[in-house]
Amino acid sequence: MKKVLLLAVVLCLGSLSWAGEGRQDAVDRLAKAGQVLDEIMATPDKGIPQEVFENAKCIAIVPSMIKGALIFGGKHGRGIATCRTSSGWSAPAFISVGGGSWGLQIGVQDIDLVMTVMNDQGMQRMLSNKFQVGGDAAAVAGPVGRHASAGTDWKADSEILTYSRSKGVFAGISLTGAVVEQDNDSTRAIYNRRIGQRTILSGSVATPDVAASFMTAVRHSSHLARAAEAREGEQK
């Protein structure tokens, strides 16, 4: 009997330890995602065009996504998403991105991934708990620079624009075949219960205090894009 009780106590303590580590990991990811966004928007000539960010329905950031390959390729990372609502940006939703590819390739690369959702159809995909890029949702490598190219019909045709940053270089990236789904463990760690992506990203959930720095980065980036676009309009 004593051994059974001792085992129960050990398992309970182990679960509490895991829960604490999981929450801290999610909190760290929120901070890193906000930092990535701040750094990218601080270099407008080499980052996301003003028009893209200003017209984005949702934005997702995956800091330190790993891309690796040895004939078989793969990618995996966990990040944060938020969508525009009638009262501003929604509380953050936790996502994971994973997938594979085939080809003559070798190497491992650590990148920061950014996805901007550009229309209502793409937004519905992000609100779901799981979708495949290129299968369920159309995605293309996004334009880079202060302005999106006038010759690129990015707003009309693209559900999701995808970007990567590696070693300071920011560029569009193809994520065809990757699966984006809810990170249930991180969701429970931060919200203390399981909540669907639609509920979080539609604005029905209050933003937790630990997400303050991330939400500040999103609002600041949105303000920069809106102010820059307004200045451009006044100069014309």
C-alpha cells in the first residue's frame, strides 16, 4: 500500500513539473515571437511590405523553426497566431507547423517563420484546428520590401503569404505540404483548459497577462504599417 501511495506521489509531482515546464516554454515562445516581429518590422526595406501587414486578416509567427534534410526533408516548429476582430487583435492561439518533402537535399537550418493570412477564406483555415498548406489553403512565398510589387496580385489571389528569416536574411518561402494545427499542450498550459482555435481567434477569449509583450509587438507593428501607408498617401 505504501509503495502504491509513493508511486502516486511521484507521478503527481512529475506531472506538475511537466506542466510547469510546458507553461514556461509557451511563455518563452510568446516573448520570442514578439521579438521576431519587432525585428522584422524594424527593417521595412527588407521585411514584410506595409500593404501586406496592413491588409492581413491574421498573422502567425513561428520562432526557431527547424528545417532538416538528408534525402528526406522535414520541418517542424511551434508558434503563435492572432487574428483581427471588431475590437482589435485576438488573444494568441498556439500552433504547430510540421511536414515533409522529398528530394536530393541535405542540411539543417533554423529559421523564423511568418505567415500572413490575406483573405476571409484563409482566415477560416486559420480558425480551424488543422489544415494543410497547399492542400486546404493556398499559400505562396510573400513579397519582400517596403512595398509589395504592383505587378504581383498578392491581395486577390493569395490566402496565405509565407516568409522566412535565416541568419538575418528575410525572404519568401514555400510551405506546400506543411500541416498547421493547434498546439493543444501549450493551449492548456496558458489557458488552463482546452479551447478551440475558432473561439480564441474570433476574440471570444481574454488575452492572458503572459501574452502582453507579444500583443504589444503585434499592435505596434500594425500601427507602424498603418502610419507608413498614411504618409505614403499624403505624399501622393
